[in-house]
Amino acid sequence: MNYITCLILGLIQGLTEPLPISSSGHIFLFKNLFNTNIFDNSFSFEIISNFGSFLAILFIFRKDIINLIQSFFKFIFKKDTRKKYKNDFMYIIKLVISTIPVGITGIIFNDYLESNFNSLKILALTFLFTALMLYIVRNIKGSKDDADLTFKDAIIIGLFEAITILPGISRSGTVLVACLLCKLKRDTALKYTFMLYFPVSLGTMLLKVPDLINTPTSLLLPYLSGFIIALVVTYLSYRWLSNIVKNGKLWKFSIYCLCLAFFIFIYFR
């Protein structure tokens, strides 16, 4: 049962992590639907499966990340060609600015929210909130490229991302909505959304690493199977999301989240 549960949860994690429908919300719903207690002792599986998703998205954006890092240091150390790398350098600065609100909010409120907002009714409401956000931006077509992103945009996007510490609110969906409201092009919005994913996801995983110490050895192989599934499915899921965003079909996820919210209200009433 541990293998089956981890495979299913790895599949859910991989499928929903890139999509604007909250991976944590889906895993929480699954645990309540099937009354599985595999997580009772620690969050170690969530760390491992999230790491699988992290590696998949890292692989997808590897060229962008390498280019940004190289440009960042070339801007600092090569003064004669600094102008050439300015846009990439400023892009990283704006990513840092966008990360600050969720970092501060997470440090202050994370434990409180996990203790007091960890219920199925709250989950249903957050799915409704996600559905509303995705519906609002269904017809938005921005015109801004990476270089057109302003500090004001970075702050607004960061404030939106701070909301995602609430359990069940999709991080990728909320940030993507914020990017579109700031009039970024769809592909530009998608890129910025997942560039922001890396620092937040990495920070969250590092904070939970101590939980791995308490992982029973009997669960290591099942967890590994979930990790592999999460990695592969995340890669495929992102490719699917990319096409949906570029074709302006985010409203389909709005309908899905709406239906899921009503299901939770009815099934767990």
C-alpha cells in the first residue's frame, strides 16, 4: 500500500505542480478521500516529491537560468560590456524583489496558517478563489517582454505570491494571474512565474529537510518511486500547461477548480 500510495501521490504532485490548480491542495484532498496516514510522522514525502518537480522544472529552464547567472556576474565584473548584460541583471533583481513578500509572510504566518486553515472547507474556498482569478484573466493579452517588466510589476507580483501561503491556493496560478494583470505577454508571464518558483520552492524544501531525519527506512523505496513519478510527470505537465497558456485557455482550469470546490462542499458536508 505504501508503494501504491506514493506512486499515486507522486503522480498527483507531478501533474498538478506546474498547473494553476494547487498541488498541495490536491494532495491534501487525496489524503482525506482515502484516509491515508502515510504522512502522519513527517513531511518527508512531500519534500522528496517536490524535489522531483523542482528538478524537472529546473531542467526545462536550465538554459534561461545559466544565461541569467552568467549575465549577472558579467554585469558585475565586466564593466566595459556592462550595458549588454543590464537587462538580465535587472531581471534577477526584480525576481528577488518579487520573492521578498512571500518570504516575509511565510516566516511570520506559515505555522499559524497550517494550524488554523488546514480544513476541507478552507480548501474548497481557496479552489473557488483560484477559479475566480483564472476566469478574470481569461482574455488578457499583454504586450510586455522581459525587459519591459518594471519594479512596480515585481512588487505587485510579489504581493500576489504572498497570498499563496494560504493552504490550497495555487502558487503558479496566482503568480501567472498577477503577471497577466501586469500586462506581460503570455510566454513572458509563464517564464517569470517559474523563475519565481525556484527560490520559493528551494527555500521551502530546505526548511523541511530536518523532517527527513525521521523518515522510516521502510518508506525510502516507496518515496523514491514517488520522486521518479513526480519528476517525469511534472516535465510532461509543464509542456501541456505551456501550450494552454499560449493559446489563452486558462479558463478551462477555472471550470475545473469550480467543479472541484463544489465536489468538496457536497462530499464532505
